Amino acid sequence: MTEPLYRDAYLTEARATVTSVHERGYILDATIFYPQGGGQPGDRGALVTEDGREIPIETTVYAEDRKQIIHVPANGAPVLAEGDAVTCRLDWETRLPRMKIHSALHLLSVVLPYPVTGGAIGDGEGRLDFDIADAGLDKDEITAKLNELVGRDAAIRESWITDEELDANPELVKTMSVKPPRGAGRIRMIEIDGIDYQPCGGTHVKSTAEIGTVHVTQIQKKGKQNRRVRIVLA
């Protein structure tokens, strides 16, 4: 499998080896690139060979077994071979806003404590869809509550629980459409100190204060019992 070094979300460079060449790109023994999933896009950046060749990476996705991670190169990029040693260099300017938005969306799920039917993370913006029968949601009120939580400078950290512990506490899962991955025997949890605790495989900032000011830009009706709330970093 590909070792998920991206769980250290602030790691921007690391050494790795090409273990195989996939039809879509390169599989490494370890990577700092987050693979697309859970509403979060795959990371971009570059793989740099020992002789200085640079292979731009346009996105990162899971292989079919979801244990290996494919680094999809730009068209016309230099070709790598199995066994090549490379340095992974992350496009940090793209990743950081995604981390901030991801953490802000966790806070949004606290401000609006309803089942989440969908979501997406963009570059400095994102959304959650909520199962709400009669919304009556106010953008300014939600914005104020979000920024109050951001201002607490609460620590954000990861921990792990077993599959059995999650089964015993199903209320920890807020998303209706996306379930935590099973099979490894343990589930990664993201805790926002004193505010939130839920399963999540994505990347986050270290504290809510790092998010900065957030605005609710739009609330859309997407069906009889579905409301889409969009947020953006100031």
C-alpha cells in the first residue's frame, strides 16, 4: 500500500519510490499528496527525480483497491519507471485553503446540527447539503455563529477508534451519503477541541483560528428537504 504521509497535513516535501506504473500515473510507496475523496479534491504538485527532472502532478486519486494512490501527471511530462526515487513537492498554495475550508465545514455541521446529505471542498470555498424539512436559514446568523467558533482558537487533532466503537456510537457519523472506510479495523477521527468530533480522512489546519474569517455566501433549496449552504474564506 501507499503510506499516507498526507495525514501530517503540514508536510510539504518527502522522499518516495515509484513502486509501479499505472495506466493513469505513478504509484509510490509513500505520499504527501491527498487522494481525491470525501468531497476533497486530490492534491497537486510535482515529483522531482534525483537528476532534477520535474513531473507536474495534476491530481491524486485512489487505485481500484483503495490501498494504493495514483499520481496523475500532466500531459507531456517526463516519464518515470518502477524503482525511480523521487521527491514529492506539494502545491501548498492550493492545499492550504482547502484545509481551512474543510475545517470550517466541520464547524458548519455544528452550527447546523442536521444530517449531512452531501458536500464539496473547493479552493477557498465549499458547501454542505443538509436534510432540513423547513429551513428558515439566515446567512448572517450562520456566518456570525461560524466566526464565533473560529475565534475560539480551538485545537484540531486526529485520533483513532475501532470499528466496534463506531458501531456503538453511530451518532458520530454526520454524513448520510459518505460512510467512513472500513476494513482496516480502525477509524480516523477529527476532534475540534470542545466543539466537534467525527470520522474524517481529510486534511485540516491545526486550530480554528487558522481558518480566518468565513462568510456564508448562499443558501439554496435543493429539493423538498435539502438545503445547500455555501461558504467562502474572506
